[in-house]
Amino acid sequence: MASGNRNFYRYRFVIAGLILAAHFSVGLNFFSVSPVLPLIMEDFGITRATASLLVALSLLVHAIFGLPGGVIAARFGVKRVYFLAWLLVGMSVFSSFVNSFSTLLILRLAYGVGFGVIIPATAPLLMQWLKPREITVMNGLDIAALTLGVAFSVTTVAPIADGIGWKNALSVFGAIALLGALAWALLGSTRPSERQAISVTNITFSDISSVLRNPVILLLAAADALVFMQYTALTGWLPTFYGESRNMSLAQAGFVTGLIPLIGVGAVLAGGILPLRISDKRIFFLVPGFLIGIGGLGSFLLESNIGILASVLVLGIGSWSYAPTLLSLPMGLKGMTPEKVAVVWGTFVTVSGVGMFVSPIVVGAIRDYWGTFVPGFMIWAIGAWLLFIAGFALPPSVNNYSEVRQSDN
């Protein structure tokens, strides 16, 4: 093996580690404000609906930048764009200095932009540095790293806030992201001479239209969006609900809610391995859809601590275990090309992102108007059953998708 090839083989692990760190940073700052929303509302004198904008608007911005993120990376350089996106993810480091809700909201919007760009910008890095089989593994690990970051921040931000205040607690998670951006600036690299990122110029409006009119894609996009509309509504407001209606402290409520993404780490890894052994991929929508349905309802309808704990664990398993199949399945649909698959993934990001923007606002507004979270939670809990229905509705032909072939390397 040539010296250059040996160096490449070693250095791609550095790149892989940085990519995992980036996703962990995104997860750390995803729902970090949720467990401390009561403190934010008290300090700034705002309603629940207004406070929910801290989560909802950042998700909307993330959705808006989902599709163009890959284009931006291709036009301005992956290394540069990745650094700037990671930098924006860490803007909450300045939370210690905010004196108004609007300033805090601006920091959250900056996070949304960074989140929206950094995910699609990861694709060309994986294509340049890793083999196809390694890319499949990394996709699962990336989701797991993001989920672990969400779990860590949701479970620890309240205890940290008790010690140093909620502003400083948010700054801690932002600082971790900024350190990661600095590490990328020093160690990050691309390999333009080897493989190139997917072209953004050789896909036509007709191609995009054919993707958006595909009934399988539309069904999966709708089901995925409704799952994450429930996920966002519950993860964003369950800590407050448990504090108001289940007599939990902020730390306890944050810990219980944090179990949803925490159990998701193992679930997404299992969800990436089991499809290699089970031929009928529809089972990976049926079973998670059922778990999401019963877990979502139980998380706010049950009153016992044991029932709540069991529900959030079931909800976490269901909400993440179908993701690897969701991303892989479009590759085998008739007429699909890499460019079209990129459009499919962008569609998933945008549709779910818009939904995740709407759901916490609706829940917060219903709570302010009716004095209870339950009707708002119920709306999205019922909608999330669409994933279960999709498992029955998908045609048998969806089982024709295959893993990326080694011959493509």
C-alpha cells in the first residue's frame, strides 16, 4: 500500500470523528431550551406560545435550509461551509449575555441555519472519505450521535441551570459546539481529487416533480412529518406538563423526557442492523408506528410514574428505529438516481421541519387558551399513527431496495 493511501486510510477516521462530533453538537443544542422554558417565561414575562418559538422557529429555519444546504456547500466549498454551519450551531454560547427574549430568539435562529446546512453538507464529506459500506454505518452512527446529544442536554440542562442559571447552562452547550468548530477549522479537510460531491446542476425540474408526485415518497414524508410533529411537541412541552400536572421537579421532568432520545440511540443502531436480516422492510414501519402510537398517548394520559416511564421508553424506541429504513428505502424505487434520492431526503427534512415548527406552537397556544396540554398533545398523538398505517399501505415492491453496492466504490 502506498504511503499516501495509508495516510488517507488513517485520516478518514479523524474526519469521521469530527462528523460525529458535529452531529453530537447539533443534538446538544436541539432541545436544550425545553427543560428551562418555565424559567425563561418567568424571566422575560412571556406566554407559553411565545416561548415555544425558541424551538419552533429554529426548526422552521432548519427546514428552509434543508434543501439548499447541499447547494450552498457545493458552491462555496464543503470545508468552509461546514465550519460556518458548526459555528452557527454554537451561537448559544452568547446566551449568558442576553437581556431580552428577542436576542435569545436570534441565537436560536442562528442555530437553525447551522443545523439546516450542516446535515446535507455531511453527504459529500462521507462520499469523499469513506467507502460505501462505511457510509451506511456512519449514517446510523450520525443519527445516534445527534440523538445522544439531545438526550444529554435534555437530562442535564436543568441541574446545570440550578447551579449556574439557565443562561449560563445554555452557554455551556454552545461552547462545546464552538470548540468543535475550532477543531474542524484545524483538522477538517476534503478530498476533491478523489470523489466529487453529487452534482447540483444535472437534475431537472421534471425530475424534482416526478419525485414529489411519487405516492410512496408522499406517504413516507407525511408519516415521518407527523411522527416528528408529535416528537417535537412532546419533547418540547412534556417537562412543563410533568411539572404542572405530575408534580415533578424540573430536573425530574427533564430526566424523564430525556429518556426519549436516550433510548433512541440504541434503537437507531438496531434499526440499521435488523433490516439486513429481515426481508420485508414494511415491518420497520408497522412495529415502530405501533410503539409510537401507544407510547405517545401513554406519555401524557397515564398518571403513574411507572406508566409514564414505560411510555417514554416505548416512544423513544419507535421514534428512532424506523429512520435507517426510511432513508434507505427510496434508493430502490423505480427510476431513482443519487440526485433524486438527495431530493427525497431534502423533502423529508423540509416537510418534517415545517411540521415540527407548527406542533409546539399549537400545543402552547392550546395550553394558554384552555389551561391544559392534553388536547394539543392528543392532536399529534393521533396523527403519528400514520406511520403504522403506512406499514400496511406500502406496496410489496418497496422491498426491492438494496444496500449500496461495493462495486460502486
